[in-house]
Amino acid sequence: MAKSSKQHAAENRQTIVDAASELFRAQGFRGTSVPEVMQAANMTHGGFYGHFTSKEALAAEALDGAFHWLEGWVDGIAAGHPDDPGAARTQLVTTYLRADHRDAPALGCPVAALAGDVAREPAESAVRASFGEGIEAVVAQLTGNAMQQDEQAALADYATLVGALLLARATAGRPISDKLLEAAKARLTGEA
């Protein structure tokens, strides 16, 4: 059975969003052009405006998708430890602060990859709204069933995770990069 044109258009749109999400996390919003996104999606540049009104609209939707992935990742860790939120939290910390996460921003946390870019966006932009909603959702997960932390602890832990990853990425290739990851991991897991 052939796909309907609406189904095909929805699949194409999702392909564009997925390509943009990875490119934005790898190169930032300003470092990624619409033609690059469309090339990564194996589509022509001319087709972009049939799906999106602007690059900002795409960026907001790509952020939503990246946060949806992040929420699923946290849920997956929590599901692996249904009766032990402490073990779930430890796995989250040790996985998040791994060198392979540091070295692959396109496939990882959108907060660590894009916080600097989002901070430069106008306060009323769709990108900032999407980012804020995503942060709030992740913190809600950390305070809810997933990790059962109070909000203050969840905020501090998440800020530490993101900050350590940002600093480790900025110093990649130097010994201090791995030290930053290990120090944050030890502090957050109580091994410091």
C-alpha cells in the first residue's frame, strides 16, 4: 500500500527535524545553515519552506525533539532501577559524564550542546521557550518517580552535570578534561 502524501510529508518533516537536531547540537544554531540541514536530510534546499516558516521554527522543533530524546533516556535509566532511585541516579551521573558523551555533542544532551546559543536568542523567541520547557521537564523527571530528589537537589545536580560536561568539552584533549568529568562524577555519587 502506498503512503499518503500527508504521511510522506510528515516523514520528510521528521527527517529534517532529526537532521537539524544533530547538526544544531554539533555546530550550534548559527554554525548550521538551512542548506546543510536539508543536505543532511537528503533533500533539496527549496523544500525547506514547505515544512517550516523559518530556521527559528525548525530550531524550536529540533530542540523539542532533542529534549524528548533526553526525557526518554532518563526514563530508560529509571526503568532499569524501578525500586532503587539512588542506583538510577548513579547510573545517570556516570553515563552522562562519560568521555564518549563529551566527544559526541550531536548525539547527547541538548542543554550542554546548546545552552550558550540559546542564551544569545531573544527572550521572546520560540527557541528560548522550547529550551525552558525542556529544562523544566527534565528537572520534573529528576524530582518525580525517576530519581526522587527534591527540586533543590535536582537543580544543583543538573547544573553540575551540564557545567562539568561543558567545561570538559571546552578542554577536550587536555588532561583536565577527564579530571573535570571524574571530579563531578565523584561529587555527585558521593565518592568525593
